[in-house]
Amino acid sequence: MRSAVPTIGFVSLGCPKNLVDSERLLTQLRAEGYDLSPSYGGADLVVVNTCGFIDAAVEESLDAIGEALDANGRVIVTGCLGARADEIRAAHPGVLAVTGAHDYEAVMSAVHAHLPAPHDPFTSLIPPPGIKLTPPHYAYLKISEGCNHRCSFCIIPSLRGDLVSRPVGEVLAEAERLVESGVRELLVVSQDTSAYGVDLKYRTDFFDGRPLPTRLTTLAQELGRLPAWTRLHYVYPYPHVDELLPLMADGIILPYLDMPLQHGSQRVLKAMRRPAATEKVLTRIAHWRETCPELVLRSTFIVGFPGETEDDFDRLLEFIQQAQLDRVGCFAYSAVDGAAANALPDPVPEAVKQDRLQRFMEIQAEISRNKLALQVGRQMIVLIDEVHDDRIVARGPGDAPEVDGVVVIDGGWDDVGPGDFIDVRVTGYDDHDLFAEPV
């Protein structure tokens, strides 16, 4: 039986940036007095926040919309796939409304039209940090929307538009509220974190009465003042990123960089329209490690891009062996509807893609194992994610949630919980994770 209070079901798909959009929408819905339902059957309508980055994500989003329609019948669609409203309505003509990514006002207007709010939001109270979809002790902090790059395999600018940075004071105020609510790790995300502030020409903003330029180095310095870890994701290796390394070496922010490099062949990078040169990246990485020996580097790569030859792939393998990256993800190229790369000649057969993916991961697995082996005997501070009767699952400075490994500590403790920091000594490792004992 449905509640007398208007109730919303919510589905969130896609990347952490989409997750932040979902958190903001859920916060606004709760602020206006709507209840949230864990099931379709208990909801008056359902909001589906979609992903449209690759074909598999489009299929997943369309399936989720169909499932919600079958179970509930009243569905509002938002998110990246919302930019392709005709495609959504062709597959599911029964949806109530379709809006684009991070268009919060349009989503709320659609909700109001089909399910009026129970009371005025100005008289409602919710916790200052709002509704979060992550565990209480970490949160994604989105600092900008959109992207100015035009990579040939990517359609993000057509879905989310060009770069729009949030003023630094606004970002810091949100970060402060999150930390005050118990968050102990801030994961900075955007489509291009290195470009933060470029669109605003690094305009001065204010926080705590202090004038601050809207630029990445300043943001990192200020986040480092808070009693929480700060971890940077989606950082292109531009020259000004060098300014961040002393902050990492001094323990102000975590010594961790997530850089989506995508390939190691200059010819393929040019076809991808990527803003990086292989030789310069290797030189920059070497310089970063000199400045901050504790630095952990994560990246993602694509194999089987149209026109990729065996020589190009060999250059990629040579690159990852030279770069010795700590954390690596790799994907076989998948065509994306609307991407410029679809028009490129010489597509790579699927069997060749999968063979190259396997060969790539075998080499990287050995690099990763060797990196983890070097940690044995070292002492580190870890952040607890889970406490079980026989073990604790935590993460070290080099471990981002959900994408990297974990640190497993034997034995149950009665006086610690998720969000606590503890000292451990590393005793062992496997292909992905570390094992440790309390100090």
C-alpha cells in the first residue's frame, strides 16, 4: 500500500559525476517533503538518471527505463541519455518526461507536474550535507560540468556541454559541510579536473571572507586544510599539474593522481584527438616521482581503436612498461553512437581487440604485483570501509573506492568502525589487494 506522502523511486546509473547529480536531486526531493521508495511498487513515480557514454551504457539505461515502466508505469528520465530524447521515446513512448544531464530544475518541474510537492521547501529541513548515495565516510565532490575537449571516441560535450566550473567558494563551502557531517574522504571529480577554472579565467571568489582564485592548485590547498583525505580524479597531465606534487609530498592532499591517458602510440592519440604526447607524459611522470616518491598513479587505456596496428599496440605495451603505473584499467574499444571515431577507417576485429586486451592486462598485472610487493613491511595509515567479525576492510592513500584494491586486516576490533583512520603494517599481497596487521 502506498504512503499518503508522495513517494519517488530513484535509479542512478553511470559514473560518479552522475551519482553527484542523483544526490542533488534526491536532496531536493527530500527538502520538498517527498518520501523515497526502495521499490518501484511503493512509489508514485520513478526517476531514472541515465548514462549514455557507450552503447552498453545506453542499452543498460533503456533496459532500466523499461523495467521501471513495466513495474510502475510512471517514469521521468534524466541524465546523459536524456540528450537523445527521440531515441528514448522511440523505445519507450510511455515515459512522462525526458530532461538532459544536470538539469535539476527541469527534473523538479516534471516531478511537480505529475506529482505535486506536499509542502513548501522553504519550511522544510534536511541535514546540511543533503542526501548521499555513498557510505557516510566518503563523498564525491564535483567541481565542474562538461568538457572543452573533442576526443573522437567521446560524446560527453554533446551530452553535458562545454566546461562550466563551479566558483571555488561554492565548492569549498560544500566540502566543509560534508566534512562537518562526518565525511573523511573527498573524491574530487569532473570531466577534466585539470581545466578547473579555465572557463572563469580563474576568477576570484570568496570563502570565509578570503579572496581565492578559482583554480585547481588553490582548491587543493584549501581542501587540504580540512580534516579529511582529498583524492583527485580525471586529471590530464598538463604542465600546471606539477604544482600539485609539492602539496602531495607535504601530505596536504593524497599522493594520488587518476589520469585517463588512453594510449601510448602517438599516432593513435592523434586519431583520438587526445591532448597529450607520450614522451612528455613519461618525462612528467618521472619528474612527479622525484618530487613525491609516494605518488600512486592510476590510468585507463583503450585497445582496438579504429586504425590501431600491431605496431601501435606494441608501442602501448612499451609505454606501460616504461610508465610503471600503479593502477590501470583497460577496455576494448566500443563504438559510441554520435562519436567522430565511428567514421575512421580500418576497424579492428573483435577477436583482435580481445586478444590485445588480454595481453595488455597480463603485462599490467605483473607490474601491479611488483608494485604491491614493494609495500610489504611498510607502515601506513588506512581508512576503514567495513568491519567484520574476522577482518577489517580498509583503503590506503593509493586506493580509491570501487576502482582500486583494498587493505585487509585480520581480526575483529570492537572500538573501530567505518570512517576511522588506523595505523597498519603491510604483511602480504595478492594480485590486487594488500594484507596488513595493526601497529
